[in-house]
Amino acid sequence: MKILIAYFTMSGRTKKTAEAIASALTNHDVSYFPMELTGKFIEKIKKLDKFENDDFSEIESGLDNLDAAIYDLIIIGMPTYGDKPPKAFDEIIVRMKNLNGKRAIVFNTARFTGKKSLDYMKAKVEEAGAQVIDQARFRKLLWIGVKNAIKFGTKIND
Ligand SMILES: Cc1cc2nc3c(=O)[nH]c(=O)nc-3n(C[C@H](O)[C@H](O)[C@H](O)COP(=O)(O)O)c2cc1C
């Protein structure tokens, strides 16, 4: 299968989780659409603020080229902010071409909650016409390990 993993990350936990899942997808061809906020903390917060105010100008070309057509499976991973995914999630769903009819998997990372946010992600992906075949929440207060993510990836791989 050709698999696209689209993720958003500000402090690296969702990226780490996405890469751990991908490390187990040995039978498949994996590509990424990473939305990674970089720079000093204050710069990351400013970028996040822009996105939360629906200004995606910095990543416009990436969003423009987002097309699910060549993939058999779309995996979308997000952190949890105020019990919701970041606005970047909604933007990905709106902008991704040919999501309708695709198989999809959603996952999120969180410190305390995340269930409501994951339900929201699943509902939005289904509204776009994709079939959500699996989902996972990786919740850790402090250090987020990769064990559960690799286990989840192994399940997808098989
Ligand atoms: C502004 C902000 C809001 C957050 N809100 C929540 C929340 O509502 N529930 C929760 O469990 N974790 C919350 N967190 C923690 C993040 O979801 C968690 O650390 C996530 O794994 C970060 O992913 P990242 O390292 O990929 O950015 C919040 C973090 C930030 C910075």
C-alpha cells in the first residue's frame, strides 16, 4: 500500500509518534505531510496563533498539493489543544483532494484528555467521505514513549 501520514507537531511528540508508527509499516511505501512548527518557543506560539486564526499562508503550497489520489491509506495525527485538534487539522481535511472514498486512520497525542478531540477528528474525516478503519490516542503526561505507537503501526502493517 501507498500510505500518507499527515501530522502536525509543535513540541515533537506527535512527530515522534508518527515516525514510530511509520517504522513498523515495513510492508508499505510511506510518505509524510509534516506540519512542524519550528524555531524558538515564542516563534512557535506565533505560528500556532496564525494557524489558529486561519492564516496558513506560510504552508500554502504544501496545502495546495495535498492530494490523496495516489494513496491507499491516509493517516492523520494531531496533538490536542483545549480538547480539540489544532485548526491545521480542519484545514488539511478541507484542502486534501480526493479524500472521498479513501481509507483513513486518525490518531492524536495528549497529556490528560484527547478522547473528545479524537472523536471530532474521526467525525470530520468521515464527513469528508473517507472510511476511518482505525484510531488511536497516545496519552502521556510527561515523557511520551514509542512502544504503543510501534504496536499500533505493527497492527496496521499486518
Ligand atoms: C496550548 C496547548 C493546549 C493543550 N491542551 C491540551 C488538552 O486540552 N488536553 C490534553 O490532554 N493535552 C493538552 N495539551 C498537551 C498536548 O496535546 C500534548 O503535549 C501533545 O502531545 C503535544 O504534541 P506535539 O509535541 O506534537 O506538539 C495542550 C498543549 C498546548 C501547548
